[in-house]
Amino acid sequence: MEQAKLEGEPVRQALVESKHKKSVEFNNKGVQLANQKRYREAVQYYDQAIEIRPDYAMAWKNKGVAHMGMGDFAASVTAFRECLRYEPDYPYCLSYYLDSRAMLCDWGFQNTELAEACEKCFSGYKSLLPMSALWLTDDPSLLQCAARIYSQNFSHVQPLKPWPRAQNGKLRVGYFSADLREHPVGYVMREFFSLYDKERIENTAFYVGHKKDDNQQQRLKPHFERFFYVGENDDESIVKLARELKIDVAVDLMGYTTHSRPGIMALRPAPLQISFLGYTGTMGAECIDYQIADHTVINVHNRQYHDESIIYMPDSYWVCDSDLPIADASFERANFKLPSDAMVYCCFNTSVKISQTCFQSWMRILQQVNDSVLWLRSDIESAQENLRLRASRHGIDPRRLIFSSRLEVHSEHLARYKLADLFLDTAPFNAHTTSSEALYAGLPVITYAGKLFAARVAASQLKAMGLPELVTNSQAEFEALAVALAHDRPRLAALRQKLEDNRHSTPLLDTKRYTRHFELALTMANERHRAGLPPTDFDVPPLFG
């Protein structure tokens, strides 16, 4: 009997190992397909891995990520919950879970899982992704903590050995991004890239995303001396290419956003490295020397939560394309199921930015303005259902929430802003591109300036547009202004006219002015570096006015 047990155990163990190996193979195949954005096929392989090993936490997590890629956030919530059931501290699974529920505007996690994620983050666990921290809280210390923990993923990377640098000639700037395409970053930066001083600066694009060559990318490419598709290259080969080109300044346009490649910056493609635009928080990493900002988004209260030295732009850090086409479409409110005679509040931010406190604030505004509707952009039916349900709980007829889908033609997207009366910003994660688009299209924006950089972007834009009176400093003040403007249509019309007048006389849409200031910022940082001085905070002096 004892002999049988001894012989039988290795047989059973071999069977277990065989199953384990097969489940790993299925999981890895799913990862390969997901990297090609073949998410449905990937899920099939994850399911096969899970069928063999129901407690395979990694496969559950990967399945959740694939469902996120497909936009099926209800399914991703289920998958992440299973991962956490088997492995409660699985790195960042709790963060993905919170993101998925936030995309559905399902805020039942606010007092439980979110509190757990924050507590674990402050204790050093990989519980909260930096991007999640941006829209889940308005605590800059939490965001800094999350960024520092995340930076440990590549802190072991040793920069390539130092290399000799040219001491004169053009300043060679490399822009690293997966978003130089039909993406908010691609839309706002085209004119900027077209206006830089080619006698003094040489710009190179390192595009690390999937090869697109869409319409916006075709508009961007001619404005670079070189445009490299390096999305399929490993980090080290990209860095070696940048060094062969003797790039002086590396500008990271991604930070910790989707498709980011922070390992590239960790290897030091350039002697001077700057975080700009795409990510509005500290990177918490030694490899980033500077962050581009202004005195509104990074002020005396939140400066200590940014580990980089700060380059303060003289107006707003935000860059605009002042020559974006707006379709000459004969849109009417009826085209989007909007009542012709109502006060139309709108917000076209992604649903993940609609926090519970933000939505409650909006409902209080609708309660005080009877003839008003709220126009939102969402393609997620579950999110729409959740928002309508919550509107009902606030005593608001859910039909007063009107949803529109994303318009594929960007010029038409800009044109429909004109149908609204007032843009209501989200908090704590402000509108960034959407607020600048609204202002560009002539729609006034009101914002509540919070604590985070990300919570103060619209305030920066409004000040640079000469409309500081639309910046509020509390939720109550925000609500009072939204109600007052609805009840005083002449005042709202005057603001709209002021916005139209300021388009041509204030800094926000003066892209040439912005470009000269940005060039000066890079030059000043580079001269300091060449002098052997460490990075430090500095202000870019205004060149005009």
C-alpha cells in the first residue's frame, strides 16, 4: 500500500505539471493576440487556460484587460474580481477593477475598494496605477506615491553608458509618443510642430504605437525632419537609434498613459529628458529631469508632489492648434435629440472622469434650472443606464440626460459644440483636450480648480483665454455659477461674445507665441545642462507683451 502511494504521487505530480504548462501556453498565446489587438481571440485562449486552472489569477487579469480593450467593461469587472478572489494583492488588478467600474459610472466602490487601494498604495503595494489615481482622487500625495511605486517597474534598468555630445549646431529634439495620430495629443500639436524654428531646432518623432498612418498622422509627419515607426522595436534599440542621431532633448509625451514606454526614458535616449502634455502628474522617476507646467497647474500648494524640476511656461502649459477645421455642417439640436428651447449643459469628457461627487453636483444644477438638459458623450450603454438611474434617484427625469456617440470626423465633432450653451467641467480630473476644443469652437467652459495638476488644467486654459471669471474654487461656487448663467441669458451671451473676441487677442490660441516660448524653454534647460548645472525650477520669460 505504501509502495503504491510512493509511485502514484509522481504520476499525479506529472499530470499537474503538464496541465500547468498547458495553461501557461494558452495564457501566453492570449497575450500575443492581445498585443495585436485581437482581443476576442485572446479571450478564447484565456478561457482555455482558466478551464484547466480555475485559480489562474494571471489569466483572469489578462482576460479583464482584453475585455477593457473591447470596451466590455462589465465583463472586465467580473474577470478582475475573480483574479482578486484568488490573489487579493495581484499587482494593479485592483486598479484595473476600479477603472472598469468607473468607466461604467458604477461608484459602489467609493467607500470600500477605493479606500483599500489607497491604503495599500501608501503602504507600498502595487495597488493603484498612476492614471487611476488621477480620476479616482484629488490627493496629490497619493498620485506621487502611486507614481513612485510604478517607477520601480523600470528602476532596475541601468542607463546605457554616457556618450560624447556635439557642442554646437541645431538643438536636436526627439518626441516619443504612441499618440501622434488621430488622438487628442495628435490634434493639439500639429500646428506647434509646423511652426518651430527649423534654423535652430531639429525635431524627430519616435512613434511607439501601432502603425497607423491615419489622416492626422499624415498631417503631422511632414513637420518632422524624421518620423520613425518604432512600435515593434525593443526599448534598447530605440534608445540606440536616438543616440545615433545625437538627440539632445528627449520629450516624453506619454508618461504613464495607455501604450506608454517608460523603459525608454529609463535607458536615457538623451542627456536631458522632459515630461510634457500627455500625462499630468509626476513620473516619480529619476530619469525625468523636467516637467512642463505653469503656475496655475503646479502652484505653491502642490509643487512638493512633483519629483521633477518644473519649467513654468508664461501663459498656459497647454498647446493648441489654432487652425483646426470646423465643419460647415448645418447641425441643429434636433440632430442630436436636444430640445430647441432648453438650456443645454454639455460635457464630452470620457465617462471615467465623471466622479460620483461631480455627477451629484450636476444633478443639483439641473434641479435648480428646470428647463435644462445635460448632454454627454458616451458609447457605453451600461454607463448611460447607471447615470439615468442615479438621475432618477436625485429626482431628475432621466430623459434630461441626452447621450451622443463619438463622431468619427473631428471637424464635425468640433462643430456640434456650438449647439450647447455651457460646458460643465468634471472634477477632480478636468477636461483637457475637450475644454480647449469647446473654447476653440466658441462654447464657454466653467471649471472647479482642485488640488491635482489634472484638476487645474481647464483653469489654466481659461486664464490664458482671458476668462478667469469662469474658474471657481469650490463645488458650491461652481454650481452657483452654472445656475446663475442659466438664469441670466444676457450675461451668458456676453461671455460667449467675449470668448469670440478673445480668440484672436489672448495667448491660448496664439500657437506661434506658444512655440517660441517652448523653444526658449528647451534652450534654457539645455544651456543649463551643458554648463554642468543640475536641473532646477525656472520660469520662461514672456517674449511678447
